[in-house]
Amino acid sequence: MISPTAAPDVASPPGSFRHRFWALFLLGLLGIATLPFALVPLLRATPLPPEVPELPLAVVVVLSMIQPTLLLAGGTALGASRAPRVGLVSHVATWAERGTPIWPHLRSEAPLALAAGLVLGLVTVPLDLLFEPYLGPAWAEAMKETAEFEGPGALISGLLYGGITEELMLRWGLLSFLVWAGWRLLQRRRGTPGPGVMWGAIVLAALVFGLGHLPAVAAFAPLSPVLIMRTVVLNALGGVLFGWLFWRRSLEAAMLGHAAANLGSTVIFWSGLLTP
């Protein structure tokens, strides 16, 4: 089912791509701007490898922000090009194009998105505990060290970078492209992408989302098969939910769900339930 607020594969008026891109790219920069809140405590506490030249902290932070900014730009451009062709909606993009108010849509979508995200954040806690006995002492030690950095700054970054920027990269960009590619390759005679293409794209984008968390996990503990499975499964569950919200509601609903999930899991983490 395609969202009723947009018709797929309809030609956009001149300048629409530009309006969609800049409105969402600037929104995504809010998340990029919060990265120092999470990076600075980690960089101050984690010694760099001997082969890495010492640089001022500000330079390291700026360099660390270049890659996500490029990924944000690529994902935003990809989504601005493909999402309207398959009926996937962003209220911010529609506002930038046509001046359509955003709040009436968010008001109707927010309760479901926030509730679903919070439930997901709570559900991941017992699931994470199921993996814990098989992750070894290195991961237990990493969890203790990580607890030192899970302050308000990390929460702000999780809400804005996770909730906004990652959704622009993974759902608006990658998921929209996968839906469009699957539709063109497998369902060219259909006027709109069918549920099979939509679910296939949602699951594939969710797996990429899960795999994308492995480098951050590897910075704290050596990757083992169980740790890889745990990281991919827990994050892919979120990816499936956020993809469903994007499909059935809007990109902004996926953003709210992602932010709520990060809020729920962070609060539970602060409670000490995940402390080994």
C-alpha cells in the first residue's frame, strides 16, 4: 500500500528536486552538528593507535564529521530523486515544494510512531540480555566503559543524528532506491510497487542498517559471530519498524519512531538493567 498523499512516478515541476534536497539536507545537518557531543568524550578517553599521527581534538572531530556529511548528502539526493517516484512521502519535502503545512500530518502520525519506537526501545533490552552470556568478558568490559559516555550528550546525538540523519541516509535514500529498483526490475507492469517489493526493500535496508553499526561496536570489543549477530539483529529490528513507518506513514514518522526507540533504550541503559 502506497501512502495516499503522493502519486508514484509523477513528473515533478522544475526545481522540486532542489527544494526537496535542501530542505532535508539542512534538517539532516542538525544531526551532524550533535556528533561532537558523542565523539569528544570518546576521543578524550580513547588513545589513538600509535600509527595515527596526533592531531588537535577539534581537527579529529571535524574529520570524523566529513564522512557522515557526505553520506547524508548522498542519501538525501537519492531519496529526493527516487522517493516521489514510488509514492514515499516526506512532509518536509512536500512543504518545501508546495508550502503544505507539516504539523497536521505529524499530529496524526506522532502517537503511533512514538509509541512504536518506545516499545521497540524497551523490547531490545530483554533481547540484548539474551545475547549477553555468549558475548564474553571483552564485551562485558566494553559495556562498563561505554556506560561512562552515555550521558546527555550521547542522548542528544542519538535523538537527532539517529532520528533524523540516519533516517535520511537509510530510509529516505537507500530504501527509496531499493523500492524503485525492485519495482522497475520486477514489477514494471504495475502502476505502483507491490507489497513484496516494499517488504524486500525494507528488510534489505534494515540489514544494511544493522551491518552499519558493526564498525562502532568493533571499536569497543573484537567482533565475534555472536556479537555480529546481536548487533545486526537488534538494529535490523529497528530498521524494519522504521521502514514500515516510512512506507505506511511518512519519513517524519520513521524519524519520530527512531528517536523514541533511542530514547527508550537509553533510559533503560541508564537504569542499569544492561550492566553486566
